[in-house]
Amino acid sequence: MIGVVTPIDLRSDTVTRPDEQMRRAMAAAEVGDDVLDHDPTMAALEERVAALLGVEAALWVPSGSMGNLIALFLHLRRGDRFLAPLGAHVLDAELGTAAWLAGGMPHALHSLTPEAVVAAGGGESPYYGLRSSLLCLENTHNASGGTLTSAAGHEALVAAARSVGLAVHLDGARLWNASVALGVPLTALTAGVDTVQVCLSKGLGAPVGSVVAGSAAFVVEARRVRKMLGGGVRQGGVLAAAGLVALDRIDRLAEDHANAAALAAGLRALGWDVPAPETNIVLASVPELDKTLLVLREAGVLASPMAGKVRFVTHGDVTAADITEVLHRVREAA
Ligand SMILES: *Cc1c(COP(=O)(O)O)cnc(C)c1O
């Protein structure tokens, strides 16, 4: 129809749709009742992710939020304080479940440094003082614009947490992006953590699914909590099969990073205030957030609000040509 533009959707890397290959794998998946017997395809996915992350065991969960919640639920006693970087998904985007269901007292770290971890998490406190028990990391950091923690930075943070007796959970929703952008294996970014959560449904393109991982003993308990939360599924192999296909697509994330860099450079050339992205998330500072999102939408470019800025996320359903078209539409709309 003349005058109707197909929107280019950069709201999130969760908007990808499973392609033919993925749908065929889902249709053909070998399945069983996972609650009764452990579905074979889910078991295969969990084993593969555990090996990639360098941990003993892993558990498929329907969402990253549930993966994080299960980990926090098992790490925290009621009323324990946990530390997380300002803007962390567990603090701002999980409906308060870290407090409501896991019983944690959140403490946001305004700067995520080993010194800040030691200062906030350590030290003697009187018997009526808060007990700190967990550091929750996030790599890449969504609200900061998909920013990276290097392997050395990660190691220093984990060492700081350990030095004051904190356990460590890593929200690695986009840990794949971090591994590709830094050119290091995933194991370099999970070193020393107790538990880690990774999403299959972001840049890797699965329609559903995350994995929470750690020691074998953790996964035994995590399976019980997943069931409590309503996350025990039956023939989940249909979903896990998509995850197995997704894991073959980790290297492709480099394209998303290149597209994000091109988008940021193009926006800067148009006078926008946009730092160079480190991975697949571009954050633009604008004077009027709501108005800018509306103008973009009318021009056929979908973006989302994040930390008071416009967030554009590149993903597998967006090509380099689409980015050129986005920049064209933004220029026309201005
Ligand atoms: C997307 C995301 C999650 C999990 O989100 P779900 O929508 O529950 O799968 C967790 N942490 C971060 C940083 C995320 O971006």
C-alpha cells in the first residue's frame, strides 16, 4: 500500500522470530516429560550450555527473569542485602521479585569497582546490622548501553566479592555478546561465579528460554524452585531444540555489533548525542524522550525508552541495509 512503511523494529533483540531452520528443529525434537523424566532435548541443551559456561550443571528456564529469581532465591536468606550495579535488570526490570519473592534487600552500586564492592559488602557490623551475602553482576550491562566487563575486570570484581565473603551471581542475559565483542571464551567471563543466567531468546534468536547454571548441587535445588514458580514444563524439548539451534549462532552477534556501530556513527553524523556502542545496544540522549520516540515511530523506526534515553537494539532480523534505511528515515523525519 502506498504511504505505509514497514517499521524497522529496534526496540529489543527479543523481537526476532524463529526462522525455518529453527522451526524445523523444534518440530523434529525428541521429547519426553521433563518433570517426570528429564526431557532428552532439554538435557542435551543444558549439558551443552554448562560446558560452554564452564560450570557443572545447568537448567532450562522459561525466562531470564525466572533464572535470576531462582539464583537469588537460593543465595539469599530473608532480609539479606545483595549488591548490584545501578540500573541492573534484577533491580529495575523484574518487578521487585528479588525482594518480594527472594527476600533480598537491594543495594545499588553507583560505580561497579572492586573497592565499591568491598566497601558496601564487607566490614564488621553489629548483630542488628544488615547481612550482605551476594554480589549480582550483569554482563553486558543493559541499562548502560550494552557495556562490557572485561575478563580482568570480572576477575577483580569476583575476587573483591570473595574477600568479603559474598557469593556471586552473574546475569549474563547477553554474555554471548560480551564474549564475541571481547574475543574471549565465555568461561573467561564466568570464572569464579557461583551461578550464572544466560538468555537464548535475545540476540541468539530463540523464541523462548534461558538457562541458569552453577554447581550440580545448585541445579538440584534450582529444579525444585523452578517447579514452585510454575516453570516445570513437560515436553519442553520443543523449546530446547530452538535453543540448540540458537547456540550455533553465537558468532553471528558480531554482525549486530557492527550494525550498532554503524547506526551510532550515522546518528552522530546527523547531530545526535550518541556514544559508540560496545555491543548491540545504542543509547541516544535526547531533549524530549517521549516526543522523539513518537517521531521515530511515525517515521517507521521502533525504539524503546531506557534509563531516560532512546534505546536502539540490533538483532538477527535487522540487516546492514536496514540500518541504512533507518538512518534515511531519521534524516527525513528531522
Ligand atoms: C532480558 C534480560 C533479562 C531476562 O529477561 P526475560 O525477559 O525475563 O527473559 C535479564 N537480564 C537482563 C540484563 C536482560 O536484558
